[in-house]
Amino acid sequence: MKRKKTTHIVIHTAAWPGDPDIEDIRRVHVDENGWSAVGYHYLIRKDGSIEKGRPEGNVGAHCRNGGMNRKAIGICCSGHGDITAFTVQQVETLCSLVNVLRRRNSIDIAHVIGHREAGAAKTCPGTKVDMDELRIDIDEQNILGISRAELKDFNTIEEQIAFVEQKIT
Ligand SMILES: [Zn+2]
């Protein structure tokens, strides 16, 4: 089912130790939960590569709170956010992917939220993930507090889109 509007982006953790791929998550969501498809639109692996989940324009199955499934793109980072923070590579890719999606849909940084911020009784995207810091990183296309030396700069929107596309496996 197509989503009628896209006003938010919701960030998740796979809450799964190690580095599950989209197939691992699909097995849980489809084979165990009986959903029609994997609930997220994108998964970012620990090396920063991006795997596609359900089509980006479809209603998601990742955050029931606040009606987010009907108005948000859901991005999951592999690993377990209660155990370890996202990797530098994940943050770098996440910043770029979120910014490309924000531009495409005119989404304000305040509407980029963690699952728990939608009112879910969960820690997702994890107690090790500071959403305020992450929003600053995204807004500044920066990796504050992790490694400024690895900061990825873009001169143009096209460069950033190309970076994201090259990360999609
Ligand atoms: Zn979540």
C-alpha cells in the first residue's frame, strides 16, 4: 500500500547483536511475524552499506506510535543500540541517506526521530544512541563526537545522492 504523505523519518536499531542483513530481518518479520514484507524501508549495515527493505513509498511496519507507519520512512541500523552505539560508517551513511530523503520530501530535522521519541515504550534506537547528537550530525552532515577526521563533505546535492547510491548493495 502506498504511503499518502512523508513527513517524518524514524530511526531504529535492529536490537540484534552482530550485523544482521535485510534477509535475517525479513525472516523474522515475514516468516515469524507473518507480515507482508520486512517492516523497514532501509537497513544500514555496520560497514555503512545500505540494503533496501520494503519499497520506499509504501506504508511501513516499524512504528505504530503517532501513526508513523503511514507518514514516515523507517531506517534501521543493524546491531544492538542498547549494547553499542552505531558505527562511524553507519552514522556517515545514515546522515547522507537521511539528508537525501529530507531534501526529496522537505522534512525538517525536528521530524527525524528515534522510535522511542514517537512514544514507544522502548529504548529503540538504543540507550547508546543520543538522538539530539545524531540530529546535529545529520543537520551539519557531520560526525560530531566520533571522528571529525572522517567527516564526509559534499559540495553538491548530486555528490551526496551519488554517495548514497553507491552505498546501496
Ligand atoms: Zn524501533
